[in-house]
Amino acid sequence: MAAVNVGTRRRARFHELAVSDIRRLTADSVEVTFTVPDALTGDYDYLPGQYVALRTTLDGRELRRSYSLCRPPAAGSVSVAIKRDLGGRFSSWANDELAVGDRLDVMSPEGTFTSGLTDLDARHIVGIAAGSGITPLMAVAQTVLAASDSARFTLVYTNRSTLDVMFLDELADLKDRYPARLALHHVLSREQRTAPLLSGRIDEEKLRRMLAVLIPPATVDEWFLCGPFELVQLCRDALADVGVQPGHVRYELFTTGENDRPEGDHGRPVVVRRGEDVFRIDFTLDGQSASVESPVSANESILNAALRVRPDVPFACAGGVCGTCRARLVEGRVQMTENYALEPDELERGYVLTCQSHPQTERVLVDYDV
């Protein structure tokens, strides 16, 4: 899923932006648009498929959540779609209470869920999405179809019912605009459709049938997968089985909050007691060096420890998915629990996700500025 030049990545920073529009998409989702002032236009340049993190304080607690940008790049604004999660404090607040004129901290765009193709002429791109996984694909599909008169886009989009389909009207309009070059397949798990292939949950049998009938892999130049882990992994495995090279498959996963992940400007509480064995974590951020001790018994991540001395350490999802906390391991060894963001070439050059990296040597040194 590499397309952004790693060497030119800028470090993401928060800026306070005003909400200029809120549009209801479904009963449980909204599109939120922020105004980007002229002075910050360069900070919010982005590629279709990238995301931003939003930060606000609710009930005295700072929350961060990442959301994909749902419209093709345009100066002056950025838009995200927020679907209510069951029990999700941030998403419920955004759906019920967020209002035009409110101001939120919005991180500059990040992410590598972007096309690796430089020439879209006569190319066939396929997206498979579930639920709010449609969000980045809205930007990708519109950009692909507008970029070349010969480019094609096929979208397989699965939901429970028609009422759950985000961007339903926009997708219909896109189909009307590009009838010969956009193939749109809605798969509904709890609503009967005329075609049996488009009814019910996407399992291995149904997916393989789709690959045989709807989207033969030999005709596809690039794949975009976005949704829950189970669906994305099912698609990746099926594509690998039929010979699709991993370099042609880009994927993005949903994340959910867990109690032991960093939230806001602090990490999971850890107390360093006198005399206990500790790891020493040194890191460089914005040209400044810092150091923090981490109890061996705590098994905490580098990010969690670093937040105790530098609350501005960059992170968003803290789940190994977004890559915002990426840094280069300069000295020592770490063990990464999860990695859904770094490419093989980044790993070879020593990059790690600090939210998932646990020290394995007495001293670890990482550099966020590289």
C-alpha cells in the first residue's frame, strides 16, 4: 500500500479548524467539512485515500479519532465521514452534538492507502469496502474516473441494508456520470437482492465466485480493500491464492479503542518504582532529545512511555494501523506487536510503529524526525 514517497513525508501536526458544514448521510453517519484557511493550504494537501485525525475534549477527557478524507483534494476544505460506533463516545458526539461553527483540532493528512499508479490511462482499479470503509474509496474512485477517459473503477460495497449505505446518492450520481467506466455492486447481508451473488454476507465462497464472474483478477491493475479485519484478510488471502501480487493490493483496516492504548495526551498509567528493572528509551522529536524510563514489568510501548515526557509525540489510532507514530529505530531492539501500516522497504530501513514497539534491550533510541 505504498504510494507516498517515504522520504518526503512530513510529520503530522494539529491545527484548529472550524466546522463549515455537517451533512447527514444515514441515520448513524454524517459528513463533516472543515474550512482550511489560506495560510494552511499547503499543510492540508493530500492524496485520495489519506486520513486525518480529529482531537477534542469531552467530559474532561481528550479524545483522538482518525477518519478518512472522503472527497477528492480541493483547496480550502477537507471532509470526513463519521459513522456512529456502538458505545463510541467520539462518534456519538459527532453525530448528535457537533455543530457548524465548532472548532476542532485536525491533524494534517497522513496515510499510504493511495494509488501506486502514475498513469491511469486504460487502468482498471477495484475497491472492496464494508460500511464506513467506503469513505476513502469515495475519494479514490472519483479521482480515478476524472483523471483519465479510459480508466475504469469497480466497487463492491457491502452493508446490512440499503438504509446503512453511506453516500448512496453520490454513488448513484457517479454511476450516472460514468456509466461505462464505473461498475457498482451493492452487497446487502440482511436484505434480499435480485442477484443471489449480491445477497448475504461475503464469505470465501461468495468472494471467489465474484472473482470468477464480476471482477476477474487478470483484468485488474490495482486493488483497494477497506473494512473490518476479517473481510480485508479474506480478500487478501483469496487474491494471493489466485496469483495477485501483494504490491498490487492496498488495504486499510477499521480500528476500535482498547483500554490499554494511549488516549489523548497521556498513555496507559505506568509508575516507575525505585530499584526495579527498567528500559531506557531515548528519542528525538523536532530536533530535541528526550529520555524516559520504562519498567520491564510494565511491557509498555515506546509511545506510551514517551507521552509521559513529551505529550506532543505524534499518534492517532495507537492500533498499528495508521502509521502516524512511525519512527526510525537507531539503537537497540524492539518487538512490534502489530503492523498494518509499514511497508517491507520501511521495515528494512529500520522504521517501527512506536505504538506497537516494546523494548527488548536495556536502551532503545528512536528518531521521529528522520
